Amino acid sequence: MKLILKQDVPNLGGAGEVVQVKDGYGRNYLLPQGLAYVASAANMKRAEEEQQRTQERLRRDFLEARRRASQIEALSLTFDVLAGEDGKLFGSVTAAEIVDRANEADLDFELERRTLQLDEPLKALGVFAVGVRLHPEVEVELEVRVEREDG
């Protein structure tokens, strides 16, 4: 039985793929669960159109991520914080603070906290490159300066 998968099925294939399965597997599992539909001529055409739309959407998402990455690369954030003589901060600079400060800058989009690649808060003075993953294929570094507060 030939079926077109509506979504990814482990050990079988990805969404939009045409697969050949045993009749019982298709009739008793894939079709009732809504994981696939019969590969008729009309459905094949529909699957191709969906695939083209998906590819176009992925391409647009990638280009948008690249545009946003160029804005982030040009951005440098400075945090003035209280620190001890040894350069350790009294507190830390967290991902939430970095995102808030970036969103206050003149970006034309909202940066989300989950896009930052910051394992733990910054707890020392210095210049840090914080990774920002905007898309599975687009990752950029944001410059974060942590400086001693005067006073």
C-alpha cells in the first residue's frame, strides 16, 4: 500500500514522503492515527504543493534569521555592575538582563531568551561573546561588556 506521510514517523519516513507499507500497517495504524493518507494522483499533487510551500517557508525563515543576525552582530551591550577588587561581580548578568537590554536597543524585532546560548550567568568583569541561535543554520555572537561601576 502506498501512503503519503502527514508527519514524521520514526523508522518509516518524514512528512510528505511517499512510502510503501504493508496493507495492515497502513489500514490499522497509519490511516486511523491520521499519520498518513492514501497516495492517489490528487493527493500526490497536493503533497508536492505542500512540500513546495514548506520549502519556501523554510527559505524565508532562513533569510529573515540572516537579516536579524546582521543586526545582532552590530550590537554591543555594556553592563555597569558592582564588583570586588578581584573582578568578581556582586551578583551576575543573566540571560534575561541581556535580552531586556538588547530589546531596548534599536532592533526591529524582539530577541527571545531561549535563543541565547548562555549556560550560566556572567559573574566576572570582561568582554564576552554570547551565542545567539536564530535558526538551526544561523548562529551569531553578541558582544557583552561587563564593566566596573564607578562610585
